[in-house]
Amino acid sequence: MSTSGFQVVGSFMLSEVSTPTLDTVRVVGGRRVTTRLDEFDMRHKSGVATASITREDIIKRNPVDAWQMLTNVPSIRIVGRDNGVTAQSTRSGHLLPDLTIEPCFLIVMVDGLILNGNPGQKAFDLRQLPKPDEIHGIEVFAGAASIPLQYSGVGDGKWCGMIAIWTR
């Protein structure tokens, strides 16, 4: 049997079962979604870090390079060394076998990624930090005890402290 060009191959049974309906969806506005910068903002407000530098501080000072924001931070020394700029702790360094003292370099972290945590890579050239206009905030933790637990895992030299950079 043919109806306007279609051929009926079999028969279909129509069901009187109704289509399923979904539960009511409730949309609640005004809730704040947690962002990666909320932890920085919370620590800044509560004064957890040895030093905390906000976006407003960076705009006010208007540095050419981000490391310049660290020059007046207590407990660290910004030093030109081997054609680079490094952050050293004012704590005494490591005593070497030849009885000289190796400087104690701070760990540098950008957006949760530690850049110099390997034992063979001690100093980080601060000239490689993001540009000041890319930074939301900077935290300096003077020693291992002040580093937040979520960032104090593996890595050599954390007892010297850590600089945490948070980009926008």
C-alpha cells in the first residue's frame, strides 16, 4: 500500500503513556562563586602573610617590574646576583663543607605553581615574574611556619620562606 510516495512497512501501536516531566528548577541569584583569588583576599584581610601587596598598592607605586614591590619588605633582601635579581631571606643560610654560608633563597610561586622548588634550582630570577599590570596580589611568607598548608608540600628550601604571586 502506498500513500503519497510512502510505503507502509508495518504497523505501529500508539501508547497513551504521557511524556515524563522534570522537577521544577529553582534559580537562586546573588550567590558569590568562589574564585582562586578569594584565598589571597582573605589572607590579606586577616594579615596572615608577613607582607601582602594588593592591586591598589601596585597601582599606587607604579613599578616597572614586579620585584620592585618587594624591596621594602621586612625579612627579605632583594639582591642583584649573576645577572639576575633574587630574593634572599635575612635568616642565615646553609653552611657548606668549605665553611662558607650559602644564601637562603625564597621559594617563588605564581598562581599555585612553584617555580624554583627543585633542589638543584635554588634562586629564581625575579625579573621573570609577571608584569605589574598582570598581578592581582603578592604575598611574602618569611618562613616555613607562615606558609599556608596547601602550599607547604614538597620542595626544597621552604624553610627560607615563599613569595606567592597571584595574577588577575
